[in-house]
Amino acid sequence: MTALEISEIFSLWALNWPSAEMFQGGVEMLDLRCKLYAEQLSDVDYWDGLCGAALSLKTRKYAPNIAEFAEDIQTARGKVNSEIEHAYLEARSAIRLTEYSGETAEQAIQRLPQRTQTVIRVMGGLEAFMPPDKGFFDMSGFIRTYETLLRKRNMLTGEKYEPLPAGKAALPGRERKSNE
């Protein structure tokens, strides 16, 4: 994250913790704190930082120091990864179970949570999620699409994301870091 991005997060925190020591000392001190946080969290994606900031607002009694904020970012990232993995496994299992239940894959998809249905639709439908010419599901495409849609959600207010138009096969998105 950059110092500017940290300053935006600090603005939110200052509303929640107006008398916190970290916001005292004037603009020069605040600028130094922003630069220090940014230097220590330079490898953190801004969206992940917002997720961590939202978690801090919900769970901490006092404004977090750098280590606590980094911990909140990791916790929030873990929750996102877990949500995506759960949705993928649930969709894959539902489709695989159709072989034994007698229903179609399309019927199985209709029983999935709305967000998972949207991800599959935005990927390009069942043929993109489970290409007929391959014996496996497109996990990386599912993860990339799901995260792209999540990034369209306001992490602080929880407002719903706006689904992308169907048929967008190649979605923009950051590649996952190997340490995530």
C-alpha cells in the first residue's frame, strides 16, 4: 500500500477512534505515521488492506499498530480465500453428484448460493467452469472471477457487488502471491 492509501484508511479509523494517540501531533506526525505504515505494508494490496481495516474497525477496541493491522489483513485475506475455496468445492461437488442423482448440472447450479451462480455465469457458464474437453474444473478461473467480483464490493459498508456481464471470459485480476 502507498502512503496515500494508508491515509485513506487512517481517515476511516480516525472517525472510529478520534482520540487515538496515533492521530495526535498534527499533520506532520500523521504524515510520518502514514509513511511508516506504508513502508511496512508496501507489499499489501490496497483491497486487502481495506478488508483488514474493516476487520480492525469491527474487532479492535483501539486503533491497531502496524503488527496488529498486518494480522488483521492476514485474517481478512484468509477469510476471503476460505470463502472462495468453499464456494468452488461446493459447486464442484454439486455438479459431480449429478452423476448419481439424475439431475442435470444446470439444476445443481440453480441450488448454489447466488454469488456462486453469478461467478459461474460470468466465467462463461458451465462449459467454462467444467470444459467438456477436459476432465477437470477450471479452479483458477473460478478463483480469479470470484475475487474480481468480490473486489467490486465495498468492504466497509458491505454493499453488494455488481455482477459483470455474462460472457466475459478473461477477467482482470491480480495473480495470487505464493505466500497467500
